[in-house]
Amino acid sequence: MRVQVLTIFPELFAPFLATSLVGRAIEKGLLEVRVHDLRSFTEDRHRSVDDEPYGGGGGMVMTAPPWIRAVRAVSEEGEERPWRVLLSPQGARLDEAKVRELGEKSELVLLCGRYEGIDERVRLTVVDEEVSIGDYVLSGGELPAMVLIEALSRQVPGVVKLADSVANDSFRAGLLDYPHYTRPPVVEELAVPEVLTSGDHAAIRRWRQREALRATLAKRPDLLGSEALARLTPEQRRVIDQVWGQVRDEARRDEK
Ligand code: 4GX
């Protein structure tokens, strides 16, 4: 997969792209990321990328011509036309389903805006989709682009070790992860749950399924809405029904 990034702060990406999983994916040739300085697509002496908004109101708006030139120039490098994504609070919220959808594309162009925003004619002419990483205001689209690249890199075959992807399956099933423990056996008088040191792998599997459901019910009950449940396999639904019964019985016992 190839990702091209357009930004006025290309230097923000260097350590991110050199580190950890993303760094290794790039090193192994599984992921290609090219970062372009938007200013190199300007044509004036001052390499300016912003101007005052028509209609007034303060703040600055990024001008359309450098963006349109930049998107068209980097889009012509590959064979197919890349899918062009604008990071902005006006976008559809990024979630694992959207990451998977974007991961199907062979090439993405990510537009990272700054200031109050970008001239609307950029969105109208060279953007396929707007994506937001959440309902809070940042100063630019660079961090959202890195969030998206990191999530995408995990979908590229061969990037994440098999063991990690199996651990991740609880999330794929629409549930939160179960609690994790490692050495030492006791921390602040809290012992590791006995089942995890029992060697009984079937019991460990059941405990993890159960704790994943318990965590989801306690922290993110919205994930267990009807449409989420409809996406599960019959097998997963059977386990959830079973565990749901256990958790409910336990809650009733605790009430008494
Ligand atoms: N998830 N921001 C983008 C400038 C901007 C505004 C409008 C294009 C159109 C954000 C978010 C986010 C702040 C990045 C405003 N660019 N992006 N920037 N939350 O808050 O994606």
C-alpha cells in the first residue's frame, strides 16, 4: 500500500515513520509513505498557502491553487487514481470498519490542513472523502493522518505478527479486549487471576471471553447494540449469550 501526505509541516512525520511497527513496515517494503511539502506547489515568491476569508471573520484560510496542483501532481505518479482523503472535523468518524475500508485501496493521498480550514473548492474538486478522528479540535490534520497511517499499517498483511492479530480478534468481534497480566505475580497486593497460571487453556479462553464481555458491558455498552450483535458469527453470539447469562447470574448473586 502507498500513502502520500500533503502538509506544510513535513518534518512532523520523520520520527513517526522511522519508529516501531510503521518503521518496520516501511523498511520491509510493505508500506510506502511519501510526505510532500505543500509549499513546493506554490508559485509566488513568499510560498504562501493562506489568505483572509471572504466575508471576513478573522483567522486564515488555506488557498485552493497549491492544494489542487499538489493533489493532481501526486495523483499522477501511480497507475490508478489514488483515493483522496481530507482529514477534518467535518468528516465521518474513523473506526475500525473505516480503517479496513481504506486499507482496501492501493493508494491514498492524505490532505492535512491547518488554520481555520481549506477553501471549499479544494474539497469540491480533488477530495473523495473527509475523515475525522474524533469530535475535538486539533490545530492541523497531521496527527489525524498519523493516526490513520498507524491504524492502516496494522491491516497490511505481514506487518502485525500473527500472535498480535489473534489477540486483536476480541476487538474484531466487536468487543473490548480482556485484561492482561505479566510478571511479577503480585503488584500492590494484587495477585494474578489464578486461571491464567493454571495451564488450562480452555478455561483461560473462557475467562478471557467472559472478561472481554464484562469490560464491554461496563465501559462501552454501546458496542453491544443490535447492529454490533448482528455482525457477529453464530459461534460468537453463542459464546456471548452464554457469558451474558453467567455475568447476569453473578450480578444477581452479588445483589443478595
Ligand atoms: N479529525 N483538525 C484539520 C484544519 C482543517 C479544517 C477544515 C480542513 C478542513 C481533525 C479532527 C481536526 C483541526 C484538522 C482543523 N482542515 N481532523 N484542521 N478532529 O480537528 O481530523
